[in-house]
Amino acid sequence: MTTQFFPVPPQGRGTSDIEAMDSYLLRLAREHGVSEYQFHSILAFWWNETKASHEHPLGRHIAYIQKVGHGGDIDTLIKAIERGTAQSGLASLTLSAFGDISGVHVGSFIKRVRCWCPACLRDQQRDGGVPYEKLLWRLQAVTRCHVHQIVLEDSCPACGGHQPRHVDTWPQCSVCNADLTAAEKTWRLAATPGSGEADMIQIVEYCAQHPSVIFQADAARQFWRLVRAEGSFFAPRSKESFHNRPVVQKTLIETLLRMAEEMQLPLLSILLDPVQAAAIRPLVMELPPGVSPPGRPRRHLSRSDIDRLGIQLRKALTVGAEPVSLKKVCEEFQSTTTAARYWFPELAQTLIAKNHNRIERQADQRDRALQALSLNADLVRRAELFGWHCVARELSEEFGIAVRRVRLRLAELKATERRSELGHPPPSSRRHAEERGKP
Ligand SMILES: [Zn+2]
Ligand SMILES: [Zn+2]
């Protein structure tokens, strides 16, 4: 049977290593010798000409949306590619399984910047394999590779550039063409999983094995109703972490993950069988005796609290007092900062201004420390032992300044040193010399 497009199979089928839809489409476009945007145009044209009348048309704007999410456009895209390439189960390259339970908006759950595990990219290329981007790497909840236990990278080790989503030069940097899997000594270990990571690995793997699964829309709500006890510790908190409304509301994946974490159950078990999950939930939802539920800051204060708040604010403003923020002062009374500003507008304003000054002064000090940095023997020795990237990170912690700025400063210093080694004076002094030489 001939297909409209080359029958390129997705990578990592049936496992948690499954490829992300964006990566698959980029590879598909490359196989056809066109750019991603051109491929979408060709695909949309072909689909709109040949689709049945009841099927949705495919717009070219699909090239711009997050293709690992879910929604009507993604469903049509999957259908079009599956028909065009005679592949099946492509829904598992996206989060389509959440289509009913979660809102269309996945923006905050998907990373804007491409991330990768350099060790995985290296493994993928063994025995002539294809390097590709895993679906897991695209998820906010996943910040490390669970196989190699290292932090996912998001910038090129050579030039520090991010990798654009619509360009496929994997595994080379699309900016400077350096190998993204090199620089092994810069890989950072990460032994402990982040929150939500285990849940998402389990879900991605399940969906890879069951590509047609769609989690039932009211699974979370049903689970919640079964475990929820009136007057329990979780009842007031539930209003913040999970909306329990009379009609089924679409919820965010982050919210589902948080609920599973709070309930200490795998999210997959809640989504697949909420009744069973509610039955096996082992925890009693009561507070231990003598513990009061965490309160929220109040806006209405008693007269005595207001007086004491005034005293504390004045104390914080006396000369030589320990620097303290307005929020910190308010915390003591469980008061909101709005309440403090209402009762003592001038005191609160002065304290805020004082804190601003302090923060600016500290930033100035840090800037000066960075400018005063020089390439002394100790620094060079440390760099020889551990590499410049380690030195930069240490200095960044020492000064409390972003690593990027420390790296820039170091590069500046190194450039100056190189110039002086070559016998060229630094540019500023050369300019002065020229000016002096002018008649
Ligand atoms: Zn890895
Ligand atoms: Zn680069």
C-alpha cells in the first residue's frame, strides 16, 4: 500500500521514552526535504482536499501551536498524519489522554524552551539510531532524566544558546553547531525525583502502551467526593487545590498532580479507577490532636492587634534595627500587608522604601564585587582542577549573582588577559594612546 507521506515511525514506541509530537513532525518534515512550516502547509492542503465532509479541516496555524498538548486541532492533526503516513497510536506522542479531564490550555504545563538529557541523546545515536526529543522532556514536572539521574539541559554547553522548537539540528546546537552531548563534565547529578515526576512517567508510559485511552472527565471529582469528609482537615484546603463543583469542570494537569501528591496516591490510579483509588487510600483525613489547621492572613484585626502592629512597625523603622520586610512584620499578627498599609499608611510606606534601598544597596555591592574580580592565581588553579563552569557557579553563589553574569565577567577578564599576552594593550588604553598621539 502506498502512503501520501513517507511512513516514518515514531521513536520510543510503547515506552515512557516515547517521542514528542513536535520532534516527530520535525523529523517527518526533514525526511520530505522541507521546513516544518512547509510540511504543515502541504499536510493541511492534502487533508482539506481529501478529508470526509464530517471531518474538521486543518488550518496552517497548526504550525505555531504546542503540538504535545490536546484539543480539537491536535486531534485533527493526529488523524491527518496517521492517515498520511499509515502509522497508528500517534495520540500517545501528545497529552491527548487528558483531553476530557483537563482544559485545552496546557501552556503552563509544557516547557517553552527545549530541554534534553545529553546522555540519552548519546545513547539514542548508538548503533546508528535516530536522536529525538522525548515527550517527558517537554513537561514542566520533569526536570531531570530518571534513567541517567542528571538534570535536563536547556542551553548549549559551547555557546549557551537555547534550541528553537522549529529547527531540527539535533543533536547539534542550532546556533553554533557544537555537539550537545559533549561537555560531559558539566552534567549535573540529580538523584532525587521532583514532585510529579514519577506520576508523569507512569502516565506517559501507560498512554504509550494504550494510545487510545482518554481519561474520564469526572474521575478526579468522583475520587474527591468519595474521600472527602465534611469538616475534615482537607475540606477547607480542597477549595484551593481542587474545585469541587456541582458540574464537571475541566481542571489543570498541575492541579491533578498536586491532588495526587496530597493524597499520596499515583495519579494514574485515580484517573483510571477513582472508586478503587478512593477505597485503597490509606490515610485518615483528620488532623492530629492539638494541631490547628494553617490559617490565612486576616484583613480584619482586633483593636489590640492593630496597636501592637503599630508598635512593631515603629520598632522596625528605628535606626539600627535589624532589616525586616513588611510581610515579615505582618506575619506575626497573621495580618495581610494590605491591612498594615490601611492602618499605618505612612509607616508601611517608609518601611517598604527602606527595604527597597537596602535591596538596591546590596545589588550595588554585589556589582562592585563582580567588577573587582580579577584572574588571580587561586582562581586559575581552581579552574584547572574543576573547570571554568564550576568556578563560575561557585562565584555566583559567593556573590549572589546570576551565573550568566559571572560567566560574562570571566569571559571579559580572559579576553583582556589574552590580549595582554599577545602584547596588545586593552582597547580602552589603546584608544587613549591614539587620542594622545593626535595633533
Ligand atoms: Zn538520560
Ligand atoms: Zn551552541
